[in-house]
Amino acid sequence: MALTESALKKLKDPDREKLIGDERGLYIRCYPSGRRTWLYRSRKGGSWKTRNLGEWPAVGLAEARNRAATLSKQVLPESATFGDLLDEWFQRRIEPRYKVTKNIEVYVTKGKDELGNLLLSNINTKRLTDVLIEYAKAAPIAANRCLSNWKLAFKYAVERGLIERSPLENTTSAVAGGDEKSRDRILSDEEIRALWADPHDHAPLLKFLLLTGLRISEAQSATHENLNGDTLHIPENKSGRPHWVHLSPLAKQLMGDHDGYLFAQRSNTAVQARLRNTAKLTWTPHDLRRTFATRLAGLGIDPLVIEKCLNHTLGGVLATYNRHTYEAERKEAAVLWAKEVQRIVGGGQ
């Protein structure tokens, strides 16, 4: 039953300490001496955690309820679980920053399924790496990505004051992931022709990636509002930098309208699974980006221009002093590459 101020005034002093509940985890503790103390109680990981909210009547019922309501929406350091951390990190750091979050959701779900109920105060490096090592047996690359995302979540927990040190601070994929070999795969003319003849619904996105050098997440984050004539603006890439690409007529023909987005929202993992399991292809979406860069070099495009087309940061002295945007050169590169693709596919679309 909810408390009232008049009921509080009528409470008799108990023979021994007594808790009386209100709502939203709020309790008042009554002492034989007549002292009354507000408590917020929550149950996480199988045990009760309490927090003192002040003494009545200095803190009245309304104020105590406000404080309890605030705490009920927060993750308390002493009661936070790994699942709580992953949820809060995803909601505050991932969802506001990325249009496509399906890949990261996989690793959040993995953590919650395996270790979600463990208190952060009880979780340790071995428990985490045991899960990742097992994961790597079936999916080594996914295990590496999982490790990277969990490390970011624990870094957030340190910044939030939920823990003092990340249990994965010194953990690398050498222990808790799988071996990844660097790829040098580029598509042949025959494979480009096969892509242009592919009738499936994922083909327009893949063709667009080949023509622009964009990542899947960058292409899928773009909306029609980001389109200005022949220029597509990418508000933010995976490193938080803005980007733009010049669109040839061939590239513009591939765009659709999926609730305002140029392409349907498909995760990189889903597209790769489609290529691997259905199309039986031996290349990945990222190989399209490598093909784009390699073929531009073959057309005589300056390496600095290619780096700008890929939105890479220039290194060393160039990063400090070279502020040229290479706008005209990037447009020329996009036009030349589109003409080359049309030559390869025989003028088709």
C-alpha cells in the first residue's frame, strides 16, 4: 500500500527495526528510537542492494519518491550486471551514432545470453575469454568483433564509474579471438560482369559499393536528404568523419527509396551470408572497396586522390599541411571508373 504523509506521522515506534514499502523500490525504515530513514532497494544478481535517500521528515514523501524514481531508471554501480552495461552502452553510445546497428546487436545479445546476469563486480577476464574462445571455434572473425565491442562497453563502464578497471583491458584476439588473414582479393572483369547480371535484391547495393568505394554502413546511412545533385554526403563514417562521393549517372540509377534511405537496411553480416550461402561467391563486400581503389590506381589516378575517395586520413606531414580537398580530381576519378565499369559490362547497367 502506498504511503501518505499523514500515515507517516501516525506511525508508532516499533520494538525493533522495521521496513515499510511504498513504490518504485522506496522503503522507510523505522527505528525504536523514532528515527525514520528512506531507502531505495533493488534486486540484481539474486541479492538486495540498498541506497540511503535521507531521513524523514527532512526529506518528505514526495522528494523521496522523486529520488527513488530517478534511481529506478539508473544502473547503480553496486548492482549493475553485464547485461545492464551492454544495454546502456548500446542505447547511449551506439544507437544515437549509427544508422545500422544490427552487427553490434549480435554481440550485445551474445554477451547477455552468456553472461548477462553476472554482476560487473564479479565478472573477470577468464569468464569473458572462456566465452570468446568457444565462440572463435565456430566463428573466429565474429569472435574478434565481439571482443572489440565488449572492450568498448567496458571502457564505457569505467568512464561511467561502474567499474574501476576493464577486465578486457589487456586482452587481445591472440587469446580470445581467431586468426584473420589480410586479404588482397580484387574482383576480375568476369566477376564484375557476373555482379551486374545478378538479379537478386542485394545486387544494387553491391554495385553501388563498387562504383563509389563506400562501406555498407556508409551507403545505408545515406538518405535522399543527403543527396545534392551529383554529390552524396555521408554525415559520419565509422570513425565519425564526414565524407562525400561524386555519383556518376550509373551510380544514381542504382539508388531506390526505402523509407527515405537509398538502400534497404541490411547488416554487413547479412549481406556476406547471402553471398556465401546463396550466391556461392568467394569475395566479400569489403573486397569491392579494395577493387575500387586498385582499379582507380590502374586508371592512373593519383594515390592521394584515391585516399581521399576512400575518406582515409593522410599520414605524417601530409595530414598536418595538406588541406586540399581534391574535389575536381575525385569527381574525375568517379567518372573514369564508371566509364571503365560500363566498358567491362559491355555498356549494361
